[in-house]
Amino acid sequence: MGTTEEAAMAMEETKTTGRKKGGLRTMPFIFANEVAEKLAVVGFQTNMLTYLTHQLHMPLAKAATTLTNFGGTSAATPLIGAFLADACIGRFWTITGASVVYQIGMALLTVSAALPQFRPPPCKPGGAATCQEAAQWQLAVLYVSLLLNAFGAGGYRPCVVAFGADQFDESRAAERARSWGFFNWYYFCNGASMLLAVTAVVWVQDNVGWGWGLGVPAACMGVSVAAFVAGYPMYRRLEPPGSPFTRLAQVVVAAFRKRRVPVPAEIDAGTLYENDEMDKPISLYGKLLHTDQLRCSASASLLSVLFFRCRGVAVNFLGLTFACASLCRAELHFLSFIAALMKFARRFNIVQRFGSSSLSMTDPCSISWDPATRSFFDRAAVVTDGDLITPADASSGKPSPSPVPNPWRLSTVHRVEELKSVIRMGPIWAAGILVITASSNQGTFSLQQASTMDRRLFPGLSSFQIPAGSMTVFALLAMLVMLFVYDRALVPLARRRTGLDRGISYLHRMGVGFAVSVLATLVAGFVERRRRDAAAAAGTTDAGTAPMSAYWLVPQYALHGIAEAFNSVGHLEFMYDQAPESMRSTATALFWLSISLGSYASTMLVGAVHRWSAGADGSNWLPDNINHGRLDYFYWVVTMLQVLNLVYYMICAKRFTFKPVQLHKKEDEEGSMSLVELQEKV
């Protein structure tokens, strides 16, 4: 059943029964499922290293590698889940199936933790040498359960946000305004469940037992699956319209085939091919209108940049810059700059100084910049001979009066604009990676800082110490408080000034998050310098606790939490809103992918700093004992990178063009004109 047909049935049911599907009444089922999923995944991930080393007696390196591989697999599977949701079985069945798979993995992990047969015998007195590592079949049970959890998370994570937002009818202004509050409360529930996991669940694991510590989240997951399925009659369920990747490929292939077809210098949007009937399954709320962006042909783009050939290896030196400039509507300014640069290079013989055998340049000044060559993707919607096919009527054998396009030769304007929307989102999406790189240090270097500081709950009054790993509670608390204040106070206040239902646009929200993240790493550097000086003054550089309270770390943790409340929620809103309707699960998967890439980028940055800061005596900025290093320098390097990233983001956000959508007319609304929403203020 197509998306439009199901929507029509839902509308008919609303008229006859007086109740419509979706809306706020479905939120308890969706949020309950999200809370249980986060309890399960964070509850066992937070303390899993302890479980592998103390219960299964894994060597530390092997345990760390196992968790790294699990994290990498979990980061890749959301793309698979998003494809299944958008192309094959829809979001509801993807979430349901993934939750069941996740439940099986958690149950298997709980059984292996509760029954002694699945673990090696306890270590005998005499040290680690007397510990017997888990048998191969016991490790196989662990790996199977982790793999099931990875695939379950991959199907669940990219779909639950999009499915929740689907419950609000975007064609109605009142419901569209509620959807922006959904993102805030989704992230609030996400953070609250993580807070519960890193406190209560971890305490149960350490003090009661791993069977209960993993069994409680597994039981919650089972209840949430049942509750989610119970809400089936109330959900708005949108059937998948087919593979979005196939449609994007069809646009590229159609445009490439017509790269030599002569077209007018300025293509009239009215002459491009449109077929509302064919686009119905992928444009439930409205169709995308033609835009003039991304009008530089792929072949011209490749020829216009500088190619340096050093030792036979081609390096595209300015390719990324040109891509960003194209996306930011600065093609002509950039080409003018390159032309001036090449004239300067020829005038002073800079090319010859490098030697002609090792360096060659392609001069963009020598390329013919015919305006007609700039409309590359629009060529896919230009009708030429052979693009339209007239199929025969199966009943009569006569040709059908309505010709249909060959999708690999002709695309509609809506499908061309789908591709443009995806490309336009790229630079903004990429800007969010470095924020994750900065915040990922909370679980590594900030934890090391806390372990060398006075962690007494009430210094001078109590001997109880806060676990170093529990310092992340301050980041979660700051995020939760900011989300609540933002939704209850800042949004109504900003709405009076901006007139926007959501208070401020998601681009402004992301910008605030970037700026706060810069401040967080800057403050972290100064706190680290003070901690290091305090340790040196007290003579605790090699061993002992620095006479400095761990509460000095609260500002940097809190700032990271505030940054996440602004940036991550704004990033999620941006990906969902600006993605084509038919690719919203994929867009959410890209959001999770940016988090994964940010973590990997942090690992690469740490490795690079290790190499660059290495001294002749083997010292570096990030040794095992941070009292002998310069962690403050590392924090300030991250701060500098974030400042550059903020400037990059501001340029791209300033030049970003929102997708224009012509909303479809509702049957029960007066008038006959469709509403065109340019989305420059949403």
C-alpha cells in the first residue's frame, strides 16, 4: 500500500470515528521504548570493561579491542536499519524487529552473567597469573550477544526519532509546532535514562551482581517492546516508498547522460519535467520546488580545482574548499580568486620553481565557463527524445495514453531537489563532528584528571568519595536542566522576539552549542594547568592525590552538557527537517554516524598529538601519568580547532538555503491554493 493511500485511509477513519492517528497520545509508548533502550545499552556499556576483565578474565588490551569492535559495528549498523526503514519495511516494523533482536541479545547476555557455567572459575589466590581466561565457547556466547545488540541498536536508533516525529502532521501548523518540542523531550528522556544507567544500574552491577545488573535493563526492554507494539492502532505508519539511494543514483545517471545536451543558459523551471502522480509516494506533505543552487557541473568542478602531482600521487588540494564554496553559493567568487591566484603564480614563475616533473597544475582560467554547463543536476529533468515511454495497456494491447518516464533517463524536479537537499546538508552535518571529538574527552582525560584529585563528596566533612567515572553525572544533569529551561522558558521568550514556533532556528541553536563547546575546552585547559601546578606544589606528581577538589571539573562537564543540549538537539532537528521526506531515517542515521566519526576523530587526534609532541627523551603531552604531561596544551589545541570549525560553520550556515516545499492542500481546508513554505524562518 502506498503512502498516499494509507494517508487517505487514515483521513477517512478520522472522519468516521472522530479520532485520528498519531499525536501526543503516542508519545508515552515511544518514550518508554527509548528509556528502556538507553537503560539497556548504557547500563552494560558503562561497566562492560569491568565485566570482561573481572568476570571473564580477559586481558585489558583484548577487552578494550572487543568493546572498540562492538562500538564500530554499532556505528555502522544504523545505515542498514535506515535503509530497511526507508526502502523496505517501514519504521514501525524496523523498530519492532530491532527491539526484539536487541531483547534476545540482552537476554543472552543476562543468562551468561547469571549462570556460572558461562564464566570461568574465580581467580585463585596468587594474583592475575592464576586466573583462567574464558573458554572459546563462553566467548562465543558473549560475541553473539554483543552482535545481536549491535544490530538491534542499528535498527532502532535511526528510526525512533523519525517515527516519533511522524506522529505529527507537518501539513498543519499547530502539529508542526509540537514536533519541535518532541525533539527536546526525546533528548530529555534520553539523558534521564542515561543518568539512571550510570548511577543506579552501575551500583546494582557492582554491589548486587551482574545477573541483576543486566537483568533489570533486559526486563525493562521486554516491557517496552510490549508497550510499543500495544500502541500499534494509534500510530501514524508511513509505508516505505522505495530505495532513496536508487532515486539519487537515477538523478545522477540521468544528468550525466545529458551532459552534452545543449540547454538554455538560464533554464526556466517551468520547462523542467514534473509528475505529481509519480512523486506521490515520496511527497506526502508537499513537493520540493526548483532551486538554483548546485548549478556547477561535476566535470567542470573536477577540472576547475588545482591538482598537485607529487611523486606520481595526485592530491586534490582545494577540492574540499571548492565543494564548500559551491554549497555556500560562492562559485563565481571562488573561481575569480583561483584565476587571480593562477595569474600571480604564472607571473612569478612559481610553478617552474617546483620543477615541472614533480608538479603540474590545471589552470581554471583556461576552462570555458559556458553558463549552460552550470546546470548539471537540472539536466536530469530536461525532457529529450526517448525519455518518455508509452507502455501498452495489458487488457487491450493498445498503447496507454499517458507516457511514463524512464527513471534512468528522466527525473522529476522533486527528485532532483532531493539530491540537492542531501548535498546541501553535507557541510552543516560535517561541522558537528568536531563537537563530539571535544566532548569525548570526558570519558578519558577528564576521568584521569578526576582520579588524581580530591573526590570527597563533602571535603573536610565526609570520607565518601565520588567514583571518577561518575563525574559524567554533572554533564548529564546540566544537559537535562538546560533542556527543561530551554523548552519552558527560553523558547517562549525567544518566540516573542523572533515569531518562530520553536523560538530560534536550529542553525542558531547549533551555533550556540558550538560556541559553548569552545568555552568548555578552553576552561578545561585552565583547570588542568591549576591541577598540575597544585600536584607539583604538594609533591604528588608521581603518586598521591593533588590537594584540589574534583569539583573544579564541574564547570567543564557542565559546559559540555549545555553544549550538547543546544548542538545535538539542533543537529537532530536540522537533519530531520531538511532531509527529503523519503530519507528521514537515513538522515537520522547520519546524525549517529557523525557521533561515531567524532569519536574516531578524537582517537586520531590523540595519536597525532602523541607523535607531534614526542621529545627526544620519550616524553609527550599525553603520558600515562598526566602530571608529567601537558594536557592543558592538548585542550587548547582542541579549542583552536573548534574555533576554526565555528568560523567554518558560520560561513556555511549563513549561506545555507532551506528547501522550499509546496505543501499539499488538505481536503477539509478552505480555498484551493497550495501553501509554499520557504522555511527560511523555521
